[in-house]
Amino acid sequence: MAAPRTRRTDHRSWMRLGICCALVAGFSIPVPAADLASVTLKVQPKMVKVYGAGGLQGLESYQSGFLVSADGHILTVWSYVLDTDFITTILNDGRRFQAELVGADPRLEIAILKIDAENLDFFDRSQDVELDVSSRVLAFSNLFGVATGDEATSVLHGVVSAKTMLDARRGVFKTPYRGPAYVLDAITNNPGAAGGALTDHQGQLAGILGKELRNSLTNTWLNYSIPIAQLNPAIDDILAGKSRPRTDDETAMRPDRPHTLSSLGLVMVPDVLAKTPPYIDAIRRESAAEKNGLRPDDLVLFVGDRLVPSCEALRNELGFIDQIDEIRLVIQRGDELLDITLPGLKNANP
Amino acid sequence: MKQLLPLSPRALSLVLLLIPAALTWGQQPEPSLDNLEQQAFKHAVAVASPSIVRIETIGGLEKVGQLLLGDGPTSGVVVSADGYILSSAFNFVRQPTSILVTTPSGKRAAAKIVARDHSRMLVLLKVNSQESFPVVPLAPREELQVGQWAIAIGRTLSPETANVSVGIISATNRIWGKAIQTDSKISPVNYGGALVDIEGRATGILVPLSPHGQSSELAGTEWYDSGIGFAIPISDLLPHLEKMKQGTDLHAGLLGVTLKGTDIYADPPEIAAVQPKSPAYEAGLQAGDRIIQIAGSTVVRHAQLKHALGPHYAGDQITIVYRRGEDQTEVQATLTDKLEPYEHPFLGVLPMRDSEPVTVRFVYPGSPAEAGGIQPGDRITRLNDEPAVSAEDLRVRIANLEIASEVTIEVLRSGAMHKLTITLGTFPSEIPASLPPSRGSPPAGEATVTGKVEIKLPEEKNSCDAYLPENYRDAIPHGLLVWLHEPGTNEFDKLITAWKATCERDNLLLLGPRSADPDKWDPTEVDVVRAMIDEAIRSYNIDPARIVIQGRSAGGAIGYLTAFTHRDIIRGIIPIDVAVPRRTTLKPNDPVERLSIFSIIPAQSKIKPGIEARLKQLEQMKYPVHKVETANAQGRLDAAGQQQLVRWIDSLDKI
């Protein structure tokens, strides 16, 4: 006859379990910090490999990016790689997505892409960190495009070499960004690395890796990152709907007599690419464009608050502005960004 | 179970299970090694960076050589509280009109260069300021270990904070003992700044350096941020700091010996020649001595001697231990910064080429030999009581003697011994008007290869022609005339026609290496030319005393480069309408590796002044230089000129 399981025996086994736990706990305190291997395992799922336009004349057709939302918003750099309707992204696990350009801020040289996915691992920007000189860093990117398919992006290590303003003198740094930057003691200035993530040794986001840039003060290549704090307001704006190009499904009223390129006196470069960047080729004499300071070789970035990433987008956008209304433009001339306003026609043609 | 505790057993178990959670609640993760190192980096930078100052320069050249220089701020290291700063010579290569240093209080003050270290490419600045500058703490050089943390600090990127790069010490004692090597990123961003250890103590001043011995301020700058960078140990400079503060420049220390052999990693340090009036000469060293110890290091190879001497400055006194025969002697020598240009002492004879020991072929008119009574046909048996073994032996021994010194020569003439006393002179400026034949009996042996042949090296794409005279015999050493063609032409066949008779009479071979690209020579092909000459030496019997290069314009420029790079085999150069190229480093005249120049200048040449200026430099360095002007615009010599050139080649083995 089997002895019934008494309450006494029951308690004894619980006691043994409890004593074992206490003993185990005694030996395992204190809790060790995460090592670099586990930190990289934590970060890699947030990294994205971006492929787009380029591949000619030594300009690579790839760059890096990272997820900033669970449903697929990717932060990357604003560059020629995005000058195409077919931006492909590959995640850490090898899944491939077509990405859409949601918006960009050319002043900060960033862009946000969107892929159709959900429940993705992403950098929670409320957890980002600020670094000082000598802070140890990790840089995650697809430099040289060496990671393919389902390979993880590459990791570099180093320290923050300096914190400085990229606004030195005109022409020193060929970028419109004029704010603070981390100069890195890690070779991040490589093809394809731009758009990658800069983190501390715990994997917390600190910045985005910058584009290939030369420091003409010392005549050397610059390895730098823009601190995420400088980008957060712009990222939030883009996610909220600002600085976006107009999408096809947005319905807005088109005026009967809108502005046109020719009424403004603008001749753009031949629209031969899928997305030709809207550079001004020529300006008609005595036109509104000439009188208000536009010049050939200017690149039109924004019409009002709308990003115009191509000649076609520019033409389209003008079609929404009545002749009598003014046009506010943001253009890029060399490495400076300028605001130019073209007035509306005083006497509208009936 | 008895109820011993106030809690029921079940509750007690739960409490026990919860103990770990309670204990770890709110506990911070233990600082990892990673974090501790980061803190250490920050601390080291905080300790050292007040001693790294920002230097700004104003004015000066925009471009030096091919390098367009940035004009941003640079860095320097405080070595003395009254405002003495050490920095890299790179930072001042533009010769700025003003130098400004940011003082501890943040103001800018003027500074000037007080002295330069030409050996290590550093400058010492003095800041015009009353403020006290924090001196950088120093790390003892003996404590330096490969693999330890090395933090490079500069002050170029930001006015307020120093810029930092973290790496390790990759090697100590690089660049012949002068530098520490690190993999921290070294670039104009921190040249002139400091390399510090994990405690913030300075180990060296960051500089660009080239391991290949080039000594300009810009050498090595193309290697910035590349994983290899150099720092000059400050401890090497401290003993000389007072001298520099007084305004005395430092130079690399020279000894004045030429060593035997060509492989610095295999050959022992045996002296081939001692330069007169040099520190080695004053210390009593002679040709044939074997150096055992120098400057505190035992040396068994050339390279070790270079390593031991490399860090020393002119003015340093060093100990040398040498062996002569069975005896070992220790002497002191004080290194100098400049050796007097070496001038060849001259006896005044040409040797016959078919008899050893030396039979006199020709006595130069007006020479010490003539004055001393030597006659053609004499057999020179002894020089200064030592047997005269060969013409080469005599040449080397006389090269080691001083001009105007007396020598005793024993000659055998018609069976009788004559002892002559002769005072050595200098090389004549004139080429003799005629020369007797250099060989007595006609050549013996079988005819082997003659006529035009092709020389091919498997690893080079360059082709090469050679010409052997009809009377070529392997038993007879032949001189070698290397013709470097002008780009776009190939006149080797014309050369054969012009030189055929001379080759037969004077036992000369012709060699015509061709450039890989028929339209131009590349400076890297200097080594290919050498390889072709080596192949000729391997295949035929070549007289080492008469290997010469001839070339016109671009071919002549490559000829100059080859001659100066391969001093060990080239004895003469015949440049036609070309000056010594700018990029050639003019090495001092060598007692043993003679290089004579026969320069042909067309009268209408546009670059005549340039050619003559460079020749003048060579003459000042006591190279034997002979100039000829031609009426012909191509530099073609007339019959008399050609004969003179032939006799010049024929007399290259003069003693």
C-alpha cells in the first residue's frame, strides 16, 4: 500500500528547494555586466542593409541604416543611394523588403524609409545616450557592402576622439550639417558605412555614422557621427508627417492656375533618371527665379514643407500652388542651404 | 515536524526562495573591465591634456612639394614650465610667418622656433608669455612594453578639449632606434602632440616618419591613420634640452666609416674605408678593422651598427671596440654633424689589365707618380711596406690615405728593386691625350658568344640588347657601357656601329636595357636596369672598375637615378643634355664606390644653366666631374670628343 503523500514530506522538498536557491543565490551575486558579444547580439537585429541607386563611377549603391520603430521605420543618411524608386532593404535575418522614402531632412543629411513589417527590433530613442571624449564606442554598419544576404552588419570598436562643431569655416567640411559631431577613433569613413549606428559598449544608441567627409584643415579623412540628440526632433517631425514628399494617395485640391517651372523661369536638368535630382540647369533672364536669387546648379530640396526628391516631384508640387501665392523654397548651393521665396504673381491672368 | 520557527514550513520555503531576489534588488552590475578601462582612458587624458597645447600658424607656403597642406591648428607638448614646447617639424614645414600658442588661461601668445632636431624632425618653440605652463609627466623609457595601452593626444579638432585616439605600443626602437611605433591613429590631427600611457604619462611626441630613411618633414605623412604611427621618445631629447634652449640645432651623429659588403643583415661590420679628418679617423680606426662593440652594443652585423648609432646626435661621445689582427682596442669617438667632402687621393698611374700584381701601363704627366720616378712597365710590389696584391687593393689602400701624405712605393724595374717616396696628390682635371694599350698579349681562349644578343629576365617585361665584340673571350674582363635610350627611340644598332672598334680595342661590352613603356621611363625601372646589369655580370666577364651608364635627356635622368642608387657597381655616368634630377638624394662622395661624371652639354641647350648648377654641386662634393660642350644639338660628340670619352672610360681604373 503506497504511503499517502503527507504534508510533511511536501514541505520538506520545498524546504530543500528553498535552501538550494538561497545557496545558489549566495554564490551568484553580484550580477555581471553584459559582455561585448551579447551586446552585439542585442544590436544586430536592429541594423538594416540598404541598396539603391549608384554603382557607377566608383559611387557605391549601398549604405547602412537602423530601425527606429517596431513597424519598420528605418533611419539612414540622405544620399544619392536613395535617388531611385526601388530602394531595397535587407534585415539582419535576411528578409528583404522594398522600402519607401517617407521623408528627409537634407540639413541633417538624414532620411527615413519605411518597410511593410511589424514587431521588429528597434532602437528605442528614449534610451539613447550622450558620450564624451574617450568613451568607448561600437560602430555597426555594412562598410564595403561586405555583409550580404542574411549576414549581420560589421562591428568596429574605438573611442570618441573629440566632440566638435562641424561648422568651422566655409568649405572646410563639405556638408550642410553645421552642428555638433562626434569625431571617432575608428575607421568609419568607408563606402557603405554611412547611416550605420554608433552605440556605447552597452549597445545604447548614441549617433548615426556620417558620410565620407574630408577635413580640409588637416587634409585628412574624417570619421564622424552625428549625435542622435541632434536628430531626434527632425526624426519626430518626419514620423509625424512633415518634410515628406507628396504621395499619390493624398488628395488635395489643385488650383486652376498653378505655378509652373516655365512661368518661374526655371529650366531643370534633363529628367532622364528614374528619380532625377532637381538641379536647376538654366534660369531665364528677367524671370522671377533670377530676380529672387536662384542660380544654375542650385538643388531644390523643399517646396514649402514638402520634400521634392526628383524633378517630377518638383513639377508635381508646383501644381498645387496657386499662381498668386508665394513659393517658399529651400535649396542647396554647394554645401550651404538657403531659403528663397518666390513671390506670387501680382496680377493673375484671368 | 515540530514547529520550530514562527513561520510555517511552506512560508519559510517561500521566504528562502525570495532571498536571491531581495538581495539583487536594486544592485548595480559590477563594473566590467571594459568600463574600468574607459574610466582609465578618460583619466589619463585628463592628466596629460593640460600639457598639450594648441598651435596656430599664419602665413607661409601653400604647397610644399606635391602636398597641399591643411592650414588648421596643430599640437605641441610642454616640456618646461617657462613655456618651452616641443612639436613636430611637419607642423612648420610651410615656414609660417607667425606662430601662436594658446596658453593655459586660454589666450593666444606669440611663439618662435628656438632650435630644430634634424635627426628626429622636431622643433623646440618658446612661447612669449608670463604664464606657467603645466609640464607633461614622463614615463620612464625602460618601463615601455609592447602591447601596453598607448593614447595619442592632440589639440587640433576642438579648441576646448583634446582629441584622443586609443591603441597600443606596436614596437619599441623603430627607425634605427629613434622611434616608438603605435597603432593609435596618428595624423595631422595629432602630429606634435603626445603619446601617453594608461596613467597619463608621456612616452613620446607624435611625428610622421618614414621607415625608408627619407629625411624630409613630409616623409611618412601618406601613412596617416593607417595602423602604423610613430612617436619620438621624449627621454632621448631631455639630455639635449638645455642645448636646444640655447638655440643649438641637433643633427644626426656621423662617424665617417664605410663598411665592407652590401648586405646589411648578413655582412659583419668590417671597415672598408675611413674618411680623413672624420671622428673615426681621429680615433685611429683603419680600413680592415672589425668593429666589435659600438655605443654600448655588441655588433656582429652592419644593421646592428646602424641601430646602435641611429639614436645618437653630433657631439655625442661614444665608445668603440675594434679588432685589428689579434689585438682588440677600445677608443672614444665624438660624432660629428658633417663630414668633409671626400676627395680621392691620387698616385698617378694606370694599371695594365692583364697582369697582377700591378704593372704600370701609363704614368700621368705632372702627377705625383711621375715626380716620384715611376715609369711605364714598372711592377709595383709594395705600398708602405705591405705587398701590393692587385690594382683594386692598391686603389682601396690609397683611398684610405690622406692627400699630401707621403707613401713609400717599391717597384721592380728590369730585375732591380727601387724604393720611391711619393707625396699623394689629387685627381687630374685633364684626360690624357693618348693612352697605350691596356693588354700585352692577344686574347687567348675559344671565341664564345659574340655580336648582338638579347638578355631576358623571366620576371621583367623589359627587353634588353647586348653587344659583344668579335674578339670577346671569357678570360678577359670587359668594361660595360650601359646605354639608356631616350623614350620613343632605340638607337642600339647605331650605338654598335659607333662603338664597334672601341669595344674591340678597349675590351668593352654594350648593354641596352629598354623601358617597359616605349614612350617613357618609370623611376621604378632603376631596379630593372640593375637586374639587367647583374645578369650581364653573371653571364660574361665584366671588369667592375669600368661599368658606366650613358643616356640622353630622360634616359640620362634614369641613368643618374640608377648611378646614385646603385653606387656599389656603377663607376661612371655620361649624361647628355640632362641635369641631376631634383628627386635624387646626393649622397656624399665615397672613397671606395667611385662615381665619375662625364657630362655632355649641347651649346644651345635650354637647360644648360640648370645642368651646370647641379654639376657645380657635385664638384663641391668632390666628385670627379668632366664637362664637354658640343656644337651639335643632340649632344653628339665630334671625332676628337668621342676619342676623349673613350679615353675617359679607359682611365676609370686609375690609381
